[in-house]
Amino acid sequence: MPVLLFLIDTSASMNQRSHLGTSYLDIAKGAVETFLKLRSRDPASRGDRYMLVSFEEAPVGIKAGWKDSHATFMTELRNLQAVGLTSIGQSLRTAFDLLNLNRLVSGIDNYGQGRNPFFLEPAIIVAITDGSKLTSSSGVQDELHLPLTTPLSGSELTKEPFRWDQRLFSLVLRIPGHASPDPEPMGGVPLDPSSITPMCEVTGGRSYSVFSQRMLNQCLESLVQKIHSGVVINFEKTGPDPPPTEDAPTEMKYGPQSWHSCHKMIYVRPNPKTGVPVGHWPIPESFWPDQNSPTLPPRAAHPQVKFSCVDSEPMVVDKVPFDKYELEPSPLTQYILERKSPHTCWQVFVCNSAKYGELGQPFGYLKASTALNCVNLFVMPYNYPVVLPLLDDLITVHKFKPPAKWRQSFENYLKTVPPYYITALRKALRMMGAPNLLADNMEYGLSYSVVSYLKKLSQQAKIEADRVCASVGKKAALEGGIKLRCRSSAVSLAHRKDFTQLLHSIMGDGPALPVEANTKEFAGFQLAALNKALKPQGLRNPYDIPRSHLLDQLSRMRRNLLHASICILKGQDQDQLHSVPIAQMGNYQDYLKHCPSPLREADPDQPKRLHTFGNPFKLDKKAMMVDEADEFVTGTQGKGKRPGESSSPAGGGAPKRRRCMSPLLRLGRAYTPPKTPPRTPDNDDTELGNHITNHLESNRNLDKEPSPAPESEPIQQRNHLQPDEVENQQDRVQENGQSSDSELSLGSEGEEETPHRYPSPCQLKKIRNQESQELNSELRVLITKEIRKPGRRYEKIFYLLKQIQGSLETRLIFLQSIIKEAARFKKRVLIEQLENFLEEIHLRANSMNHLDGF
């Protein structure tokens, strides 16, 4: 997760304007926004963290830190003002200290235990300045100096203020105030000669001298491409140059070459599965740990790695882990690739890492890839030419059952290894399948005083990190004003005996009086400092009125005095009431903070409405489903509803019943007495089930009754069609707003009975099919509602499934659609029961000749 820290120059010189008509500070703000847009194209930018630091003194200069949101970052960026000095040294120290806050707490520096490239917190500092002289309260400086003192705990353990995974890039604005008639030169962006350039090169970055807007965009695209996860290492050659190879150029160059010393980065790729870098072996420290030493020697930010140009055979043993890092393109990588020797390697060392010997033992090697497109650094166990053959014999010859001679050789090897390698070696042996070769009580090489000191530093760093994070965003305390001394006596000057002498002293004719008798001192007088955050009060304080607004203010005061317009607030008119800067028009959250708390709702059961400021179609996104468990997370189930609507009232009450226009429910209402208390959802469900049962029984009776005599046929048809007549009569009652006296006995008057027409058998069959379809549709709705409910009580679902009407094919299709609906909500238990139910239907259909029911 890269950290992108923007260091913006807020000195007064940033107010100078370019030929584009914008100030340097506006160009810097636009550059940051353009950088964010370019970076957002990369999917890896989702884990980026943005910080903002200005040239003001800490902690006011920290505008956005570790715990601030992206919205806070953008707001503080827009509010920057160029009013200070060019104190870039102090601001850089503040930026590095801000980045190093959590390193001692997380322990990624691993002091005294080797350097782990996979323990990193990559950070890029982008400084945007105008390259003017460095100014401070003490005067003008020619060179960039960072303060040596810092409140950050543990900073003395590293010589430099930065770390090996932090790089500094600077954009020095050199855009002229007048457009140049000469065409803009094409090509790369040159380095800037300002004092910040050496600091950029020391950290592994570079500076850009920007002369136009096109060049600025080119620099921003280059910066986006340099965001990599990696650490910077100093590679230096030791020993003689390598002999020329057949494929390499034969010309010999004497003296130091550019590839002899390179200050470049190695890429630490994250694990594609976890997104976190994984490694096994550290880079050794430049000293041998002493268990009797009370302190740790300070380390350099970038390790000094020596490479020998003697060709060696690359060694890799199966089951023995190793780390592979790609080198950033440099003169060293170019020279190795030009030799075209992918099957040889150069060993790497860290000076003073061994107990004896200045150069130390090799901990890895540099090797060109087989395709000759990059150079890789292989990090192996310390002194790998000795230990890898031992481990190979352990695996292939001894089959993880080492003899005494092998154990003696392994113990001799352990005596030459720094103690902090024991942990990594034990982990590697465990991965190989030999966990018992190293004793658990082996010492790690740090004394008790050093270990306790590191723990104490970690606690202090955590307290300091919390303090700095809490101070971010707080404004600087306003100066309380200049207080003047009061006169010692309250007697008027005219009543004093030495009034004549005082008068001569004021006119300059006499000697000066002491301070106590100074006539220019007034009791209680105070010179107030200017508060820019205070809004001008034109109708209350005449000194707040600018000279250019006097006439407009006079007309406002006249309207306010004569009450010519309706004002909501006293002392304001409509112009001032609705004059809001465009940048603040959409800031609705701050407006809500200053509003008084609203009154409680008259109906507490009503759901709380969300404000839709800025988006009237705002939806509630809290509705979620859990994949594994057949349950819902608590929250509204209506995904497409407006914020004011809700599928269930607040407070956990029963859901509101929606009016259903189904013939089944209208059929039930026909027999309902006019005065009944409101039904609960359970009563409603029970009544619905009774209506469904009655409806099915009437259909069965219709199927099973024998054909009657011709004279009795109208009577039986009338009996079978009574529910439909009641339904039709109820529809007429709902349409006319009146009741029927003949069938429903509800007391209506003046309504004539109309003769009934009895349908033919073909029409009767169509009516039955239509009723079956309506019944199945209603059952589908009820079953879907039951599926969506949380829990595993499925008895009601199978009860409703038994009421399905139609042929076998219709019922099977209906059941398949219910299984799909259950699969959509990931109800695995219900799907298994429905599939068993489907198999039971097939078995019963094969063994039975009639399809009266399930």
C-alpha cells in the first residue's frame, strides 16, 4: 500500500504568476489533482494513502496525515495559501517524521536483526516548489539543511532522516511570466540546479525542471510510472573488473565506470494472492551483534552491498527457499546484460557482516535472466556456498537422518552465521521437513538492555504517533494581541502638579519622562491581531467595509433602516443572506453541523428519512446478503426503494400488509363480516390457507360429482358458480361504492337484481384454468416471500406447494422455478429438500394413475 505525500511550497513567492495567468500555487494544486487522476487509472491505486504537508511549522503544516480521509486531503489542498517562508528543510524533516511514525510500532525496520526487503512501507514524496532562495527566520540559506533534532523516538538508530523505501521527487516550477517566442524544446526533462536536487538523488529520486504546462504533464506521467514497491540499495564493485567475454564488446576502459557504483532500487513484488510481499532471508547488518553491547550502532538508510565480478556458478537446491528481486534498470544492469552470460553470477557481500574478515561471506548473487531482459538479485542463506551442499546432502543422501559428521559440519557453519539468521533458518528447515535440527534455546545476539530499549522506543513511538495524529487539522492559535502597559496613577493629567513639564516633554522642549508618566499609555488598551477567519460584519462594524463597497453598503443600510425588504435575520439583507462562495455551495455536511437538533418524530414508528441533498435518487445500500449462511444481514430488504420507504417499520414491528387484488383474497372478503377487528399477519395467513383449501375442495367436488339430470343442471351450476357471483357482486359493490341487499345483506337500497347468465362447459373450463393460473401466481408470490425470510423454517413453503393446481408438467415447471429462486438466495438446505420433494413427485406420478393431489 504505497504512501503518496505531497509537499507543497506555500511561501509568498508562489504567488507569482506565469504567462498562463495562474499563480504557481494554483499550478501546484492542479498538478496534484492531475496526478491523482492519472494514478486512478491503475487498479493498484485502491490501496494508496495520500498525505499533504505545507511549508508551515509543524503540526500546523501537516494538513492531511495517517487518519485523514481523501475528502479532507482535497479540502485542505484547495485551502492552501502562499503566505510563509521557503523553509523547505524543516518541512522535509516534518514529512519524513510523519512517514516514520509507525515504523517503530510495527517493527518493519527490524533494528539489529538484519534488513528484510519484504518488510517495507513504500512512500513517495512529491515536492512542488518554485526553486527560490531558502529563507527562514534566521535569514537566507544557500544550501539545504535538515534539522538534526526531532521529537520522533528512535530516530537516532538511523543516520539519515529517511528510510530505504522512501524516495523524494521534486517538481521545480520555472514557467516564465511571459510566453517565449521560441519553440519549446522536445525531449526529456532536465534536472533542476536548485538545492533540493542532491536531496532527491540521495533518496533514490530525482528533480524535474518544469518550463511549460506540457512539460509538467510529462513529468506527472513519469512520476506515476515510478510508483513501485521496492527498496533502494547501494551497489559497489569490489575486486578487479571481469574479463571480456566473446559476446561482450572488447574495448577496455580504465578508471571508474558508471556501473561500478549504482544507487538503485530493487522491486519487491507483492504476493498475487495476499497482496503482501513474502520473503525468507534478510540482508545482513554491517556489524556483528555483540551480546554485551548496551546499545546498537546506527545504521545507514541504504545498505552498502558489494559485488564481486568473479564468475560463479548459481546454486539452487530443491526445497530450500530463496528470494528473488529484480533490479531497477541502471548502468550496472546494462553492463551485465551486455555480457550475455545468463548461466554465471556475481556474488554479493555486506562489509563487516561476518565475525571475522572485512568483506564477510556471500549472502546471494546477481544474475541475468535467461531471456536477458533483466537482472535479478538472489538472496540466499548467509554463506550459501557452505550451507546449500550440506542441505542437499541432508535431503538426497541422508533422507533427513543426518549422521554425527554432518551435524558437526552444520554446527561449524552456524558459528559463522550472524545470530539473527537462526529464526529464518529454523523456518526454512521446518518447510523442508527437518524441524528438529536447531535447538529452540539458541540466542538471537541482542543484549537484554538493547531489547528493553527497543520495546521502550516502541511504546514511546505509539504515544507520539497518537499525539501527532490528534494534532493534525487543528488551526494555529491566534495571537492574543499586543497588550500595552497601564498608567500607574488614575489621576487626570490636567490635575497633576508637573503638568507644565509634561507638556514641554510632549512638545520636545524638555527632558523625556519615565515610562510610568508616558502620556501615550492608555489603561486597558490592546492592539488586536487580524483574524482572517472572522466574517466581516458590514452592518455592525463600519471598519469591516472595504472602501470600494461603501456605496453598496450605504444602500443596504438604507434598506435595512427603512425596512424596504423582508429580511430573515436582523442585520442582514437578501444579498448577503444568499451570497455563498461556489466552493461552499455543496458543503451540506457543515450546514447540518450548525443547524439546531431537530424535534423528535410525532410517530416514533415511522422510519427515519435520509436527506437526499445533491442526489434525489439516493438509495439505501445497507441491504446485503450473506453467501455462506442462509440468512440476511440485518437491514432493509428493499433494494430499489427510496430512503423514505421501508419494507418494515422501524422498531421491529410487524410489516404493513399490502392490498392484494387477487380473486382468492376478494373471495375471502365476501364472507367477512362488516365489523371485525384488524387481523394480524398470522390470522391473515391462516385465513388465506383456509380460502385456498375451500377453493380446492370446491374444485374437487366439481370434478367428482356425477352428471345430473337435465332439469337439475342449472341448480348445480348455480351452486358451483356462487363464489364467482359473490366475487362479481363484490366488484360491483367496490365500483359503485354501494352494497348489495340480495346476496351480501349489507343494507344497501335501491339496487336492482340482474338476472345471471350461466356459462357453457367450454367457458367453465376456461374459467377454471384462469382460476388455477391466478391461484398458482398467488402461491408463487407467497412462496417467494417465505424463501426471502431468514431462518430455516420451511414448513409453510411445503404446505403452499401442496396447493398447486394444474397438470403434472405444470407442477414440475412450477417446482423448478421455486428451486431456482431458492438458489438465487443460496438456500442450500431448502434446495436439498425441494429436490427430494421433486423426486417424490416423480415416484408418485409413476405409481399412480390419477393426479388429484401430491
